[in-house]
Amino acid sequence: MTDDGSTRLNLQLDREHSIKLARVAERLYVQPGTAGRSLLYTILDQIEPDAVTITSLLDAIPGAWEDAQSGLADAAAGRVIDLEDL
């Protein structure tokens, strides 16, 4: 977080979403970053951080369930690093 309370966010889009964002930006006559920021603001204003919404968001992340299960298996098998060792 910066001194003014804002947060800088960098993200990488796959080709399909990058093309869609470029098309939206072109129609708005703005840079893709400006269009992306506006889209993100709109989504954040409309979303509620309740359990159903969060679960839906997590379910939409490719491989999230498998990664979580792998992490649980690693923890159960003792394949972890203590926080003090980081």
C-alpha cells in the first residue's frame, strides 16, 4: 500500500483476455491499462465478500483445488518449512 492508501497491482493476462481487453480499450478510446482498471473497479464495487462468492471465485481458478490438496498432503507428510526459517 502506498502513502495515499492506494495499492499498485500488476497482472498478466492470457492471450484471449488480452485481446478482449484491447478491444474494449479501443472502443473506449483509452489505453488497455485504463480500461482494465475501470473494469476491476466495477467488479470490486459489485462483489460481496461472502462465502458463496469467494467459493465461486476460487472454483474459477484453474488448478486451485489440486494445489490446495497438494499443499494439505505436503503438510500432512511433514514437507513444510517453519515460519521462523523463512
